[in-house]
Amino acid sequence: MEEELKCPVCGALFREPVILPCSHNVCLPCARTIAVQTPDGEPHLPAPLLLSRGAPAGPAAAAASSEPEPAAGAASGGAGGAGTGAGGAAAGGGGDHADKLSLHSEADSGYGSYAPSLRSPNGVRVLPTVPAPPGSSAAAARGAACSALASSSSSITCPQCHRSASLDHRGLRGFQRNRLLEAIVQRHQQARGSAPGAPAPAATCQLCDRTPPEPAAALCEQCDVLYCAACQLKCHPSRGPFAKHRLVQPPPPPAPPEPAPAVAAVGGGCKSPGAAARKAPACPQHEMESYSMYCASCRSPVCYVCLEDGRHGQHEVKPLGAAWKQHKAQLSQALNGVSDKAKEAKEFLVQLKSILQQIQENGLDYEACLVAQCDALADALTRQKAKLLTKVTKEREHKLKMVWDQINHCTLKLRQSTGLMEYCLEAMRENDPAGFLQISDALIKRAQLSQEQWVKGALEPKVSAEFELTLDSEPLLQAIHQLDFVQMKLPPVPLLQLEKCCTRNNSVTLAWRTPPFTHSPVDGYILELDDGDGGQFREVYVGKETLCTIDGLHFNSTYNARVKAFNSAGVGPYSKTVVLQTSDVAWFTFDPNSGHRDIILSNDNQTATCSSYDDRVVLGTAAFSKGAHYWELHVDRYDNHPDPAFGVARASVVKDMMLGKDDKAWAMYVDNNRSWFMHCNSHTNRTEGGVCKGATVGVLLDLNQHTLAFFINGQQQGPTAFSHVEGVFMPALSLNRNVQVTLHTGLEVPTHLGRPKPSGN
């Protein structure tokens, strides 16, 4: 809580806090330091000096407070925004002038903004000071400062929200004093210094950037600012305009107040320590009066004299106690919301800390897994290296053996050939012809055989010195360089977006999304739907979209749907099951895509006629395979006694002849006197009673009983037209140019019609 009790300017606990128009608080001495003149007022008025802490305003200030200059008030309203309350009206010279100033303000809220000329080291705008005139006392200088601050065009900027507000003729005294905050600070100081012998906090520097601020070493009586030794040299040198300022020792810290004993109240109970010393807050306009009412328009407590003055005549005024209780209740309600959010924040912090621990543990696990995988790769590479080295060794030994074998073989042949050559040369040296001829044939034959042994290729090496082994390591190097993490986890559970799931007629629309903070990739989704009767689920959609509409379902049926995601790692778990109810009754129109080209549709495809004298067929947009369904057709035009046919048909019905002439339609065709049922061109159950302009033909398809019946003007026409009707049927109609009918759907089965009569067939 202590951070809430510190002034945003000086960083110390609040001293005489005042409430700025933006609802932030600053110390009154700090408010003097951040009050600045607007640019329009600076050239004409001397820069005011600052009041000392707790120093009463001089006569000049009182005079300036009671008799403001009109020009100064106008400058204040023009530069900083319109004044607030009665002070703003007085500063502007009347209510009309105050309204004009408000129209020229930036936000019509009493705030303005401008570029300041000076800033203090902690980022707060500071009013430049000038030395006191020679020979004047400090009290006179402070009085002149208050007078100049009240009479000049000045404003103050909130150090927290940086919104500027102009000062009225009362100056800083126009801001309300936050007595509640002052009391809380006092209680906080008492609780902090309640230990016996606890030292009171020493004064600290008001311009320090350090946290906490350095102890104050000097106090300037003119600037009313506490400086440490470093900030004094930096911000308040003893030369120039500050040469005549007087620096004194900072005031000693106040002695901690002794806790007062609890005193029993007159009406019973007790008062907290220090409560007896606190006086009831008095009205700043009427110091002899205490607050008794609360003005809701001005959002400030007032006394009864303020009410009699008429300042709050048109405002909403409440008793102080009632407003106190109401605001306490509102604050309590707001605090409950803050408490809930704080509880959620604590739980969220616990969750985040748990995530931190899980991240640490998972990181260690992944590191160990990565090291193990890389070690396994290194081991596999080492084993493969040994295998490749073995192949190289075998190849080298094979080549060496082949070369040595060839060397030995060639050496042996060379030795034999050399011996034969030497023997032949010796034989040729003999001079005995007879002896030479005895062996010459054998020598010639041996020499020829020796020559034949050196055939082509015998003097060529059988192996090459080059190794025909090439290791293609480039793919492996690329694979190593591309080695990275891949997501091999299953996809998460999809979240159904129930606000987007809906049903319309006999179609359902489902929407889902991937949970946030999910890193597992999703390649697609699988949507499953049951049969509307609690049966097995079946796949109705597979794809990447997250929105799907399924048509052609049963009316008045309950379907269960679920979805799951899949990726390369596999199929993820199912989502929660959503229950969808299709419409009880069918809403449909004539289908322009399925009708014959001579059919003419109008009235949003609810009215049909034909451009041909021949009968043409048009189907409805709905298809039925379950439940009981009833619709009506109103005859808008009936000329020359045509024979329109009403009924149901398959989607593949023939559309260029009367309905019921093929085996894909079941119909009742009717003229102005009688009707017949027809299927497969078979006419049955002739019944008296026909149609005319204005007649209504009803069709009842009961697929629970597998029957089809017809009605004219609310009365059943003949017996049940067809039994054992099974399959998928679409509403159908055939007519020519002499008839025009309008379709009416979304009708419940009328109770007065009752059950169809048994068929005579």
C-alpha cells in the first residue's frame, strides 16, 4: 500500500495532498514546484517565487486571491482550458465568457497542453525562479510569489497522466485537499513508527533519480526544494540567478506521535488513535462551516452556505451521509471485481510458475533426448565408417594379390624364355651340321611355343592402381545440415464454437477452431455425424476448413456431431459432442434449377405457372425421408379447366409430362369437378369434387406411416392415396399455362384433418 501513499513528484509520503482535476494527487509543496506559467503570460509577468512549506500567504497573495485581474483570468482560461466550478467563472469574468473559453479548450474538460520550457531531473515540469529583489525579505518574496501565481496565467500539469489544468484566481488553493489520503498517510506513519524508539524518517532529496532518494543536505528557502549534495551542485549552483538564494539545513524530522489511548464515545464504542485529534473538514469557501451535503454534479462535498449562494442550484445534491454510503457501496462493489481479478491473476501466476517449472523439466528432457539421438547418429556413422574401411581394405588386398600373382607368373615365364634363348644361342654356335639338325626341329618348336605364351594381354596389368570406390557423402551432409526438430505430436482437440453452430430447416452448420498456444500442425479435420436416431457416427466432411454445413438431414431430428484433427503423426482426439435439433416443420420453395424450362417462378420462387399448354413439372427444394410433413398450394388462377397434378416425386422424375405418368412420381390430378390418383400412368380412385380459383390443395406425406393423402379446402379428397411409400421424396407439381399456384410451407399437420382414411385399394 505504501506505493499508493507516495507523491509522484518527490517520491516521499504525501504531505498536505491536494486533488488535481484529473483525480490524481500531489503534495501541496510539490504542486507549487510543478505550477508553470503559460507561454502567453511569461513575457509580461515575472516568474513567481515558490512558497515555503506551510508558510501562510502574504497580503499580496490575499489581495490577488480576492481581486483577480480580468486579463489574467482570460489568459488562464484560453491557454489551459476553461476554469472549473465557480472559480473558472470568476476567472473568466462571467458565465458567458467562461462558456466561450470552454469552447476553445482542447477537450472541453478544463485541461490543456503546451511545450514546457524547463524540466526537473525527474521529468516534472518546474517553474523557473528568479532571485528576490535586493533588500526584500524572504516573507515578502513568498508573498509576491503567491500574488504572481494567483494573478498570472498559470497552469499545472499532472505528473502521472500529463494533463494540464489552468489555475483560477485562487491558485493552488482552488484544489481540494485530500483529507482522507492525509489521514491514511498519518495512520500509516503511526503504524510504521509505533515501535518504541523507532527513528522518524529523515527528509530526502526531492530531485534525486536514485531509488530511494538520498538524504537531503540543504533546503532552499526561495525554491522550497530539498536537495542532496549532488543535486545541489547539479540543479542549484551558488551562482547566477541562484546566487542570492538562501540555503539552510533541512528541517529535523518530526517526532513520531504518541498513540493516544482509546476514548469511549458518548454514544458508545471507541475511537481509533488519532481520531480525536482530527477535526471535521471545513468548507474552503466558508471556513466556519462544515460539509453537510454532496454535489453529484461537481463531485465535491459542500456546506449549506454554498447551497444558499446558489452555486449548486441546478445541480443534483444529496445528503453527505447518503452519498458517503452510496459511494462506499460502489467502491466495495468495484473492489469485489478487483479482488476477483486479483484472485484470477494469482491463479494465473501460479499457472505461469508451473509452466516455468515444466519448461525447465521439459528442456532438460529434450536436451537429454537430443544428446542421445546425436550420439546414436555418431555411433551409426562410426559403424558405417568401419564397414567402409573394411571394404577399402578388402579391395586393396585383392588388387595386391592380383598384381603379385601376375608378377610371379610373368617372372616364371621370363626365366623360362631366357633359359631357352641362351640354350638356342649356344646350339647355333656349334659347327657340326649333323648334330645341329638333330635338335633344330625341337628347338624351333619350343621357341614357337614360348612365343605363343606371350599372347596379347599377357603383358598388360590385370588390375588398375586406382580404386573404383566413390563415397557419395553429399546427401548425408545435406541431411545433417537440414537436421532440425519436427512436430511429431498428435493435433490437439478442436474447440467447437457453439455461438456459430446453428440449424436451418433440415441443414446444420458447425464451426470449430484450433485451441490457442498450440504448436502442433493440423493438416485437416474430420467431421462426424450420427444418423439422427442415436446410431453410429459417420464421416460427413474431411478437409482443412473450420466451417461446414450439412444439408439433406431429417426434419424434427436430433443429431450428434463431433470433430477431430489429423496430421502426419496421426489422428487427434475427438472434440466434445454437440447436439443439434433440425426444424420441426419444413420451409421450402420451388426449385428453379430442377424445374422444366417452361416453368415460370415468381414471388421468391413461391408462385409457379407455365408458358406452355403442355404439362410441365417443378420440384421443391426440400427432400423428405422421415417424419410427417404437410404443405398447401393455393390456386391463384384457373382458366379453361386444366388438370394440375399435386404430389411427390423422386429427383429423377420426367419433367415434360403430367406428374404421375412415370414410376418416379405419386400424384393427384384434378379438374373443376373430380380428381384421380395416378402413379405409373395408372389412374385410381376417382373422387367427386374439384378445384377452382381460390381453392387450396393440401398434401400430407406421413413417412412414419408410409402414406400419402390429399386435401381440398381442408377436406380429405378420397381415401389415402398411396400406402407403402418409402424412400426419399420431394414435393412436386405439374401444370400448364392455364394455372397459377402459390406454395405455403412451414405448416404443422392440422389436427382437424385427422388420420387419412384407409385406402380402398
